[in-house]
Amino acid sequence: MNMRSIPFILILFIASPASTQTFNLKSSIERGKELYVLECQSCHMAEGEGLSGVYPPVAKTDYLKQPAPFLINIVLKGQSGEIVVNGAKYNTPMPAQDYLSDEKVSDIFNYIRNSWTNKGAAITPEQVKTQREKNKAQ
């Protein structure tokens, strides 16, 4: 390799999408807070407390400890049937929110899973994309 090709290779590396799109959890949480207000708050309430017996809480909840693919599918496919959250039963269907982009689904989960004493690992847009593709293949 001659020295003239090195700058070209560096430009390719620096300009590649994979190198410029690193996941930033803090930014995701900040975007997720705004999206939560628009997409989730009307049912799950401003502080994530839900509505007793109708809409389950997303604050201080054991339910968000489910595996990421399970949680992602709740948003992409919706949920119906009885669920138990923090020992209380809920049976109000949640409609699919599959119109949300992979990044928006990721951001909402990252906000919810890291607010109101919840502690959860990040859900990345790539995880949402993968789950969306698995659902389409089924």
C-alpha cells in the first residue's frame, strides 16, 4: 500500500455510517421523555403511575424486567388479555404502535426503563429493527 492511498482509506472509514451512528443512551432517554408525553402519557399518566385497574403503571414496575424482544413486541404488535403488573391484574388492550420508527420505540423504552426508579438495560434501535423483521418473517 502506498502512502497516497492512506488518506483515501481514512476518509472512507470516517464517513462510513457505522462509524458515525453510535448509540447514546443519555440522548435516547432525553428524546424518549418527549415521545412518552406524546405517545404514552394519556394512558400511563405523567409520572408513569397508570390508572388503577385500567392502565398498568410503567413507573416502579416489575413488568419492564421482561426480555427486550417481549417488550418490543408489546409496542409493535399490541397486547391483549390479562397481565399482572406489581401484583395487580390489568386487562385493557394496548393497541399496536407499529407506526413508530425503530429509534422512537427505542427512545421511549429507554426513557421508561430509566425513570421513576426503574433500572433497565438500553434497548437499541437495532434491537427494535431485528424484532420488527422477525415479526414480518413469521
